[in-house]
Amino acid sequence: MNKNNPSPLATSLGWKLWLFAGLAAVAALGFLFTDVIGHVLGVDPLVVKLAISLPTLIAFGAVLLSVRCLHCGLGLVAYAISHQAVGQWLSWLLAIKNCPQCGKSEQQKGNDATWRQGE
């Protein structure tokens, strides 16, 4: 990694964001086709909505709690949602290079995290 141009802080945690995005897309499809899925499975559409909602909420909670700064533990998703505009939080989260709380980047070694990529 180039120390003059550090990568975004959330780079190593990006798979969690993509996992949630995939689950959200599947949930959106499920909500769009609730009646069809219910008819095919032979269950009430309300059961389908509940079956889709629960895993989606669990996945969102997991991402909310697990995408953190490895140095100070700041929840980056919660920080982004609460401190950025509605349409800006995701782009801010993907572009941030230093933690807003401790100021450390992914490349810096801390007392509890040594996770430099490429070494």
C-alpha cells in the first residue's frame, strides 16, 4: 500500500457491506413478488413478508455492529448514518481514509490491531 495515498478505512470491511447489499436486493425482490412467492409455496403473503423481514433486519444489525474501526471500535456505519446526509452516508463510508474518532487509518499499527495489507 502506498502510505501517501491510503486506501479507504472500510476497504477490508467491504465484504460485509456487499453481503448486506445482496441481502437487501433479495429482500426487495421478495417484497415485490410476495403474492407470487406465497402462491407458489402455498402460504399466506404475510408469512412471506415476515420470513423476508427477519433475516434482513438481522443482517442490517450485524453490519451495523460489525463494520468498525479496528483501532478504537467506532461503529462506522452508525456514525455515517447519524452524521451524514441521507444520500451521502454510503459514499462517505466507502471513501473515508481515517477514523473520525481516533484519526488512524487502516495502514497504521495500533496496540490491538496489526492489519497492514500487503505485508
